[in-house]
Amino acid sequence: MNPTFKISLLLAVLLFFTNCKNPNEGHLGEWKGADDHGTIGSIILDKNNNITMTMYDSESEANEYGLQQKSVLEGHYEINYSKSPIWLDIIGIDKNSKNMNKRLKCIIEFINDNQMKFRINFSDTARFETFDENDGTNTIILNKVR
């Protein structure tokens, strides 16, 4: 076999595998969005299943006060890509209220690589099964920041 062909084939295979993304890692990174009341939310999900969820009263408050938080939730998350929509459970400790081990049941759906629908149930232990475009408090579109 021609050595140039071998090198070209090896480079093509390496490029192919370098560009392949794990479809179960689309959630990783920082996501930001706002509900219909103007509350801004930022969610950071890392590969070690750690989560930081920060909420601000409004974009102007976040900018005016140097991103002073309204509420911060840190903890861990569990994600199940085999469900449709995808299940995302947040288990954490709220630094402000000191509530421990609260499990928030969420659903997510990717619109594209940089946007996802996110629906969270703050007031009940049940999980929403679908998205409700009229529920702007619990259903928001998040944009990938990084």
C-alpha cells in the first residue's frame, strides 16, 4: 500500500473521531435564559455531574449589582437520555435557604446545539411530562453561553 495513502487514511480517521461528539454530553456547559417574569437563570452542568444554578431578579439587576444572585443552588445532577423528553434531576443545597437534598425534577429537549427547552417543577415532587409554552415560569428556553 502506498505510504501517502496510509498517512491520508490515518489522518481522515483521526479527524473523523476528533469531530465526533458524544450525543449524551450535549447538556454540558453553561446555559442562560429568562422566564416570563424577567428572572434570569444560569445553569452550569459539568462532566462530573456537578451543577450550579443561579437566578437573578432581572438582567438590569444582574448588571447593576455585578451579578448579585437572588438564589444559588449547588449540588449534583442526574440525567437520563433514554427518556423523551430527557429527564434531568437536580439534587442540591440552596446556599441562601440552607435547604438540603432537595430533588428538583426537570425535563429538557434540545432545539439545536446551542438552545434547549427546560422545564422545572419547583413546587411539587412530580415531573412534568411535556413542555407547556404558556407556562413561562417553569418552561424557558436556555441558550448555551459556553
